[in-house]
Amino acid sequence: MWNEPITIESRQIGKYITIDSMERAAHHVLQEWPREQSGETFETAKRVLLDAYEGNASIESARSALIAAAQRKREYFSSKRHN
């Protein structure tokens, strides 16, 4: 679990996803991230998330990388849990 979950937009307009763990973040990036919205920030987030999952990077660096990628594609909503 992350200390503070982050909430980002889903592919459905008006729907949000709360990500509160490395597992959920990795799943989102690898399975749900729109392929047409890739780029350097996304690739960095993917690499750091996988490194953190394997214990080779900090969880906080993975969380920060995911936030940066989500902000880059303008889907980041907040670092607070939303229902």
C-alpha cells in the first residue's frame, strides 16, 4: 500500500480510478494505459514501476513517476482517495 493513494481519470469520461498500491499501479500502466498516449514520461513511469515492483527502486519514486506520467497526459486528479 502507498501512504497516499492517487486518483486518476479512467478511459470512461467522468470515472476515476484510485491507485493505492504498486500492484494496482503496475496493472494500470501495463494493461489500462492508452497505447496512443505513450512517450518518454510514460516509459520512465513504466520502468520505475517495474523496478520498484522488483525491489530495485523505491515505492515513492514509482508513485512520483506515475503521477508525472498522468499529469503529462492530463489525467491526474488528486492524491486523495475518491469514491
